[in-house]
Amino acid sequence: MDALNGLIHGFGVALTPANLLYVFLGVLMGTVIGMLPGLGPISAISLMIPIAFTMDPVSAIIMLAGVYYGAIFGGSTSSILLNAPGVAGTVATSFDGYPMARQGKAGKALAIAAYASFTGGTIGVIGLMLVAPSLSAVATSFGPAEYFSLMLLGLTAVVSLAGNNLVKGLISGTVGVMIALIGIDSQTSTQRFTFGQIELFEGIEFLIVALGVFALAEVFVMLMNRGKDSGKAGTISSLRLDRSEVKEMSGPTGRSSVLGFFIGVLPGAGATIASFMSYAFEKRLAKDGGKMFGKGSIKGVAAPESANNAAAVGSFVPLMTLGVPGSGTTAVLLGALLVLGVQPGPLLMDENPDMFWGVIASMYIGNIVLLILNLPLIPLFAKVLKTPQTLLLPLVVVFCVVGVYGQSFSTFDLWLLLGFGVLGFLMRANDFPAAPLILGLILGGLMEKSMRQALLISDGSFSTFVTKPISAALLAVAVLSMVAPLFGNWRRGRAARRASARAAEERADA
């Protein structure tokens, strides 16, 4: 059936009273869990699978999908209010969302995140409906070489995230890649950077680094600056956006939604990479050179929030049309589908239209429910900032400790959390950006895996990265993204020297 008839059929499935209830329960649970550091959509879906086994397969997947994109939608709340990302896909949101909250604009920041998330999710669903079969073919054209080049391109975003100091940004990104390589090499069983510690054999969890470098470091900063706060952080601004603010966020929201969806289609990319790349892209496009990014920019909140929600929906393209999980969360969903007796793949649309179109229609409904559910609760969420620091700081520490300890029940991980908190504090004190470190951590392991696979296929020939057209094009863009800022700095330096020389000549003539 064509897209329009398929969507009508899907709404017939999704609008039944039982499925409407499952949509609501899924997005509600996802939103709540997304706000809590340490938990995430994978944990939530895993907990819900035993319940899903007792349900009709279509209703079960509708509910589990709601948990997934609901968690991405709700993860921005703790990122904005506490600088403690609830899920990995909302780390980039904290770069400007938290500064907005500290400026007394928590209400606006949460409202921007809600509108951008809704737009990104809706555009993602439209893309899933219209171009899923075609995009599945594009996804299959990406091999290990193309994925390595894509990850390298993502890592060159470090240039945009590094602020005014490229060297410090590169150092920070390199440290992130080094952290990603800690553990036992899966191919050679060689220990790397473990120092004989058994607890490091499996590497360091992303959550430990993110909560340490962002949330715990923020606690240290606030303790050092006691009595110096401006008082604005405890105020709650209006949720209403004026015309200029809507205009400012509309462009980044639209562009990042499309970019995020296409990144989400690629197996293994996911919402986290989409949010970082959209943030870097919008910073590059900014007329002021991105100087306001990291200081409470509306664009810096709208771009990653729209991208991560669009990517969450986009990851359903390879899952439903190829049977290939596009992220860790959709890998869990794939397992649930198989246990429920549903075989995703090219024939799913024809053999089980209730499943394919019902899930798509439920996403339309779920995004509307998320917006209606979250906007009235924004004033309640924002009141977190009115909590006195004597109570708020211990609560943030408790969130971090519970989130980390709840994953592994290891006291060693708590020491790591403290260590990364100190590292984050020292980085702030010396103007080293934290964003490149997180990006290097996320992409480091993926780059190594893709590079090894590509070299294995090509019998160790590095030419495979430049002989494949897609890979070569991505590498060219990555090189340009590094060279362009250096050239820009050289031009600005030359202009400044010329201006200084002219001024000296004018003083000499006078």
C-alpha cells in the first residue's frame, strides 16, 4: 500500500483505546526515566520486556517505542536544570541549556527543548513514513570504511566545540579517545591503560565520565563560588517565546531535524552523534562565529534537541526495513520483536502492515502527547532551581552516586566518578572545553572498530578509505573542516597585523 493509505491504516490501529493507553504509558515512563541520570531507554525497555511478552505484539512494540523516544524527549530536563544529562543524547543540550538556566531562563530553555523535540520527532516520523524503503538501501551502502570516515568527520567537530583555543580542544578530544580505548582489546585480548585493575578490563562507562565531567564538576565550581551567584538561577522565566526567539530557533530546528534523521538512519550512529554533529554544524553557520554558543544560545538548545529526537525515530528505519538495529536501544527492541514472533525486514511492510504502519502512526500521537504532557509540567520542573544550594548540591551528588552505583554496584566506579569530577573542575579552571572530551569518548571506540574491520577486508591496505567514493568524500569534508578554521585564524591574524602597522604609520606621520 502507498504511504497515505498505509498511514490511514496505521491510525486505525493506533487509535484503538488499548493502543492509545499504551502510547501514553510508554511516553510517560520514558519521560520520567529520561530525567534520571543513570537510567535510560535501554534500561527502561529491558524492564518492560517481560510485561510486553504478555501483550499483543503490535501493542507491545507501540509501548516500547514510546519508552524510547519519550526518554530522549525527557532527558533534556536534568541536562538543563542540573547539568546532569539524563541520557547520552542530551549531553549537547547542557552546553547552552544549563547556562540559560543559570541566567534565570530555565522556563524558556525547557520550552525551547520541548518545541524542538516535538518538531524533530515529527519530522523524523514523516521521514520514516515517506522514505524508509529508499533510505534502507542507502544505509546498506555504508561499510566499515564509510563508517570510519563518518566518525572521523564527527570528531573534527572538535574544532567547532573547542571555542577560541583549537589546541586545547584537540588535547581534550585526544584524552576522550584515550579513555574510550581503556580495557581489553577485543581482537588481541591485550590490556590497554588498565594498570592491572580488574575493574578497568571492560572499559569505563560513558555515564561515569559524563556525570563526573559535567554534574560533579559543576558541584565543585558552585562550592568554590559560594556567595558569588547573581541570584538569577533561582528565578523561573516565562515559558512564552516572543517572535524573535521563535525565528531564531526555527532555522536550527528544521535543519537539525533533517540532519538528525539521516544520521539516525545509519546503523550505529544514533541520537548522541546526531546531537553533537548538529550542534557543531549550527555553530559553524552562526554569523558571529559561534561566540554565543556555550553561553546560553537558543540555537544551542534547539539544534541538539531536535536532532536527537529525529535520530531516535530515524533509527527505526534500519530496524524495521532491514532487521538491523540502528542503536543499542533498537538492538533491544529487535530482540523483543523476535521473541514476540515478528521478523523485521524488507517484507515487514507487506506481511505485517499493522505493525509497520501502526508504530509510525503511534509516533505521531506520541509526540503530541509528549508536548501536552511536558509543557504544563515545566514550571514544576523549573522549581528545582529554587532549591537552596545547601540542599541542591547534595541532591546532585546523590543523583550522580545512585546513577553510577546502580549500573555496576561497584565502589571503584564511584572513585572514577570522583576522579572525573576533579578532572572536569580542573578543565574548567584552565579553559579546556569538556565537549571534545565527551565526543572523543563516544566516537573513539566506534572509529577503532570500523577501521579494523575495513583494514581486515582490504588485507591491511589503507587505500580502502580513499578509493571508496563515499568514504573519500567524507574524509575530504573532514579535512576541510579542520583547515577552514586554521585559514580563518591566519586571515584574521594577518588583518590584525596590517591594522597595527597602519596605526603605527599614522602615529609616525603625526
